[in-house]
Amino acid sequence: MPSAAQRPRITVFSLGGTISMEGPAGSGVVPKLDANDLLAGIPQLAAVAQVTGESVSKAASVELGFADVATLAERIAAAVAGGADGVVVTQGTDTLEETAYLLDLLLDLDEPVVVTGAMRDPTKPGADGPANLAAAIRVAASPAARGLGVVAVMNDEVHAARFVAKRHTHKTSAFGSGTIGPLGWVIEDRVRIALRPAQRTPTIAWKGPPPRVILLPMVFGGDAQALRDLTREPVAGMVVEAVGGGHVPSAMVEPLAQLAATAPVVLASRTGGGETLDKTYGYAGGEIDLLGRGLIGAGLLDARKARLLLSLLLGAGATREEISAAFARASA
């Protein structure tokens, strides 16, 4: 066993969420536990790493916004600059995938940054918070996780921030990466990284709260009125969560083309897996038609991740050409 001085230094930032919740039976749980409370439940991790905890907030993750994650990114960078070998972030799972991807876009670190949480609160039998936190600390302390970018660790699986998503309301297996699967896993206290992304997520400088970018879900039959309502006030950009490989009803084509002439409009898919097409369907409202009218394909990114990328790009002053190139790189 390595001496204390030889063990990796890991900083855990806690932001609240289910992993931190407590409350009397029948009245609903609320965030109460801080980072040190969470760490007290897994004392055996002292043999793995030198772990310190910092409490950032005690809130449900739905309350988080761009500025909160940007501030967190600064604190993570400072911790690494101060000697941390890895970082773990605990938060609510409702927006865990957004926090992980935003951190991936804002940070340029070789040191592992791991986001984790819990699906069952500490008052329930089989609460998964301690196991997820223990696995996350092991990943953050592992040399194998260096250079991966930000990852999410849930249910002993290691997922790339770019692809991970919550796909169930309450199962402990709620998180997955539908397009590529996990990068690795934790087994018998060992970290196994089986896949590595072909390239890292490009870093985008934080320039303050980004301008308004809206997300338009494409429903059966289309809803041109929703598009008009959403764009009654000026928007900096839009992400269309289209059906299939990137398709909309023909009645939606002209309004979207008009908007794309004045602001970047990104075409994503609602399917939860695969990537948007670019040269298969040629009918009105198919992806060939829409891309030809100036829309930008989201590629491998789902609509929520595409909105985050577009928001940061616009906030950084990116041109339309730079935005198109960034989405192409995100799918490489």
C-alpha cells in the first residue's frame, strides 16, 4: 500500500442533489449533506487517495446555470494548479449530463475530472451515492483516466461527457452513452478504460453569460406557431430537435430557413443515438434540404448538448463558419 504522501490528491466539490439529500419519511428529501458528510460515509477511500472536500452549494441540480458551471470550472482549474491530481464533482442527476459537457468545453486539463451523483437518496435502502462517489474517486485517482477530458461515473461505468445522458427517471442504471457506450468501468476496485475518444473536446473561453439560444422540439405534425412564439423576441441561435436523422415537416422548412438566414440554427435528432444525416433524404424537410438552406448539422451531439456548445460559441463571439467547424469537430 502506498504511503499517504504517495497517494493521489483528489478534491471533491459538492453541489447538492440527490446524493446529498435527507429528510423525514413522507415529507420529501432536500439537499443537506456537504462534501465532508459525503466523504465520511466512505472512510476506506483514504487508502486510495488523499481526499479533501469543498462544498459549493446545496441545491437541486435544476437550479444550476451557465455561470454556476463556469465558476465551478475556475475552482477546478485552481485546485489542479494547487496540486490536485484529480477532481470529483457531486451534483443532482437531473442536469448532470449538462454540467459534465459544459465543464468539458470550459476546461483543458489532463488531470481527470469526474462528475457523479445518485439516483437513490441516502434515506432509501440500497442508496447508490456512496458507491458512485467511491468509484468516481477511484477514476479521478487513476492514471488511466488522464487525458480523457471530463467523464461521468455512475453505476460503475465511465462515460464521456460528450455522449452521456440520463435515460430513466429512477433506475440506478439511468445513465448511458447510447451512441458509443461507456469508455470503461470500475471492477474489483480497479479502473478499466477500454476506449479513448479519437480527439478531445475543444476548449471554449468563457466570456460571461451567453446570449439566448432556444431549443425547438419537433412534434408529430410540426408546430409552426411554437416557432413563431419562440422567436417573437430576437434570439442569438436555435437548436431544432428534429425527428429521425434530422427531418421536419415541410411546413416548417421556410420559417426555419428564414431564421437560419439571420442566426445559426443547428439541426439535431431526438432519437438519442447515432448522428444526424447529411446526404440521404432529399424531400422537402429532409436533411439535404435543411442543410442546403443554411442549417448546421449537430452530428453526434444530441439537442441538449448542441445547445450548450452553440451557446458557448456565440458567447465567445464565434462566426457562422467557426460554429460549423466546431460542430464538425464535435463529431470527429
